[in-house]
Amino acid sequence: MKVADNPAPRPARRDVTVASVMAPTPRLRRIVLEGPDLADIRSDRFDDHVKLLVPGTDVRRSYTIRHVDAQARQLTLDCVLHGHGPAAQWAASVRAGDRVTVFGPKPRHEPVAFAETRILFGDTTALPAMARCLETADRHSGRVHVYVALDDAGERQRDLKPLRPGDTLAWLDPDGMDDLGWVRLRHAARRHDWSAADITAWIATETSVARRLRAELIEEEALSRTQIKAAGYWRAGEVDGGMRL
Ligand SMILES: Cc1cc2nc3c(=O)[nH]c(=O)nc-3n(C[C@H](O)[C@H](O)[C@H](O)COP(=O)(O)OP(=O)(O)OC[C@H]3O[C@@H](n4cnc5c(N)ncnc54)[C@H](O)[C@@H]3O)c2cc1C
């Protein structure tokens, strides 16, 4: 068996305290974590995530880093209250002063800046990453276009706006079809102008929808696999169903 010369460093364990809990929308909890274990935290990429160890269990679930401030030793997560599952239940009942452990993010050494046009497709679990991509627009010269399929129109985050002219954010409200946003995201993809010379797509939503949307972009928009980064962030009917596709 070949042993790697430089095995990847393990994501750091961070034992932290809940500093505050806010509800930007009815089904979202914005949870600010703080503590000395965050003094060296760094997150350069908009879709960096940590693994949250649900207190009192051995359950670990992925959450995107919505915001990080190593100086203030704070980390912010936006957790969707989807109604089932230990992580969502923890988020629904967590209070300031509670203790929790997170692992990560994985150290990465890729450049932050990008020049290409990026089209982002997702649901409310992807919104923290998509919001970060819009907000870090000063760090890149490419355009960002975001399509987010909501499962409830009340989940629009009114204060979230693209910072730069040319970037766009489209809220796709529920249309009565119980298809996890598939038809809305596909329509958005079909309507989008894909003619920019250098273009990539990022997809993060329910796993079967992410898979179908990736296939759609390859078949209908002639994108290559290397132009698409797709992930299932959760899977209907499955525990811990997120996966990189
Ligand atoms: C890289 C990555 C980053 C992520 N970032 C975020 C984030 O920032 N915020 C966030 O809220 N989520 C995020 N997720 C999704 C989150 O990890 C999953 O929703 C996870 O399954 C929640 O765990 P749970 O214990 O609540 O539910 P589980 O125990 O995993 O699942 C229990 C049941 O709930 C269902 N379920 C799970 N998630 C949802 C959902 N969103 N809507 C409806 N039903 C659901 C499952 O199908 C299952 O039937 C991310 C996932 C990945 C892979």
C-alpha cells in the first residue's frame, strides 16, 4: 500500500460557545459561535464548510461558513429549520451560552480570486454560500448570477443584494409543485444567456435535483463536466444525504 508523503492535515476541532442566535427569516437560524479555538480559523472560499457535532450525539452535519472573523474569534452559520433531523432540531432550540463543537474547515490552498462568469443554482441550504459569493465580489473580476429556489416565499432575505452592478440574484418562489425546485431551476438555466466566453456553474441543492441539473447543463447548454461544480447538500428521505457529485 502506498502511503502519501504528505497526508492532508485533519480539519481542526473547535470547541465553541453560542454567542447569539437570530432569525433572519422564519425558517432560518443565524448562529454566531465564538471562542479561543477560532483564533486561527480561515475561510477563503465562498463554499467552505465545517462539520457540526450535534451536542449529546455522535452526529456530524455539514454547514457552510456564512461569515468568519478570526480577530473577533467568531464564526457564523445559517441553519435551515427543515423540521426533521438532529442538526435542524439543535438549531431550532439552541440558545446563547450553549456549547458546541465544529470541525474544519479543511485547509485549502486554491486562489480566491476568479475571472470567469459564475452561475450559481441552489436552495435555501446553499444560500449561505451563494450570499458569500455575492458579497466577496470585490475579490474577483468575473460576474456572479445566483438562482435560489425557495420552499417558502417568506424565506427571501430582503437585505441580501448583489454588491456590484452586473451581478444578479433571482429568488424563485414556490410554484405549488412538490419537486424540490427542479422545474424552477431548470427554467432558470434554460432562460439564462450562456454565451459568456468563460463561464462556470455551481450547483448545491437536494441531491437528485443537483444531479438532474448538472445533466441538463451538459446536455442542453453544452457545458463540460469541468465547468460544473455540483453537490447534493441533502437528500430527500435520507439521513446525512449530502455528497459531492
Ligand atoms: C458542503 C455542505 C454545506 C452545507 N451547508 C448548509 C448550510 O449552510 N445551512 C444548512 O441549513 N444546510 C447546509 N447543508 C445541508 C445540511 O448539512 C443537511 O440539510 C443535513 O442533512 C441536515 O442535518 P439534519 O441532522 O438536520 O438532518 P438529517 O438527519 O441529515 O436528515 C433527516 C431528514 O431530514 C431531511 N432533510 C435534511 N435536510 C433537509 C432540508 N434542507 N430540507 C428538507 N428536508 C431535509 C432528510 O431527507 C431526512 O429525511 C450543507 C450540506 C453540505 C454537504
